[in-house]
Amino acid sequence: MRREEGVFVAEGPKLLDEALLANARVVDVFTAPGADEALVERAVAAGAKRHEVAARVLEAVVDTVTPQPVAAIVGNVDVDLDSLSDATLVVVCVDVRDPGNLGTVLRVAESAGAGGVICCEGSVDAFSPKTVRASAGSLFHVPVVAGGEPLEVLDRMGRWGMHRLGTDAHSGTPYDQADLTAPTAFVLGNEAHGLSDSVAGHLDGIVTIPMVGRTESLNVGMAAAVLCFDAARQRRTSRR
């Protein structure tokens, strides 16, 4: 239904505020007693229709345990893949299944100054309520490409001249020894199985995060943070 209608749900005042700040198209706002009236008035002024409902009604339509008194229907904000052709840092998610991980990736991408996040076919829906909440609003401020067959996406990025770096928990070049100043795409794989063998022929290299102690690997969101912020650090250093 969400895909056919071109909309998704943003729950709570924080996400509604971020949607309005990003000039996203807020279609409807559902409010229960206790809603922030100033925020709701901003949404209505931006063109949203207000629907006042009982708290129990809002509880029935959102999937949080303790729902907040406002929820919005927002028009899709995903972008076309080719809009990222001039980006210098991109995160590509291949078969990433956990909405919390993807939400963290979106927050990391925005914070590190990445040009976009690509959620290939097979990954969790970037606009599912859990992913939207986990993004804490970053979904509205970093370009998101939703869909695309992974190998076709990687091949197209290669034609752009982007250095495609896969990630592996046990092998590859230590991330702090890799040159991350060129246009770079970090390719993150499935939480349990990593990147499939079929992806290897469409990469320019593999990077790893050396681990100390008994921990075998970081989760996808944490790995994205380490890699993206080191890329940002290298670029700041090179500019100096």
C-alpha cells in the first residue's frame, strides 16, 4: 500500500519537525490529545490536512508500544540513482535486513557528510516505520535511493568512477590504511552472512576493521560509522 500510494508514516513530533524542516510533502497529520499545537499548525500551513483522533485510535494504527500524540503521512523522499553520480561518499546496503541498522546507517551518513545511501533490492524497506524512527530524522536530510538490483547498481557506480569498497569482518585492507579521499562507496552486506560471492567481482577492493579481543565483528550501523567518519577525517586532513 505504501509503495502504491507513494507515502510513508512518520511517527512523533521529532520526525514531523524534521520533515517540515526538509520541506518534505506532509500529506496528513493525525493528532491525539496532547499534540504540540504549534508544530501541527506548521504542518497545516505547509499544506497538510489535520485529522483529530482519540488516543486509542492512534495507538491502533502505529506500531510503537507507547505512541506519541502525533503521526504524519509523508510523501516519498527517495531519489533516483543517477542523482548521486557526483557524490564523493556513498553507502550501499546490500541485503541489510535490520531496520535499526539501516536507521543508524542513515544517521551516520548524514553526520559524516555522505552524499547518499542506496538501499538495494533485498534490504529492509528504508521507509518502514521502524527504519524511519531509527533514522531520527536523517532520512529527510540525506539522499536515499530505494531499490535497484545490487550488481547493476555497483556496475553503474563503477562507470561513474567511484571506488567501490566492500566490507569484511576478517579480511581486506585495514580501513585506516586505505585511501578514502577519492570518490568512495562503502558496500555493506547482510548482518549474518556479509557480502555474497557474486558481489566480489563488482568491487574495487575490500576493507576491514581490525578487532581486538573476543568480539568478532561490529554490527552494520557501527561499521558504517567507523568507515564514514574515517573517510571524513582523511578528507579534512588532505584539504589541510
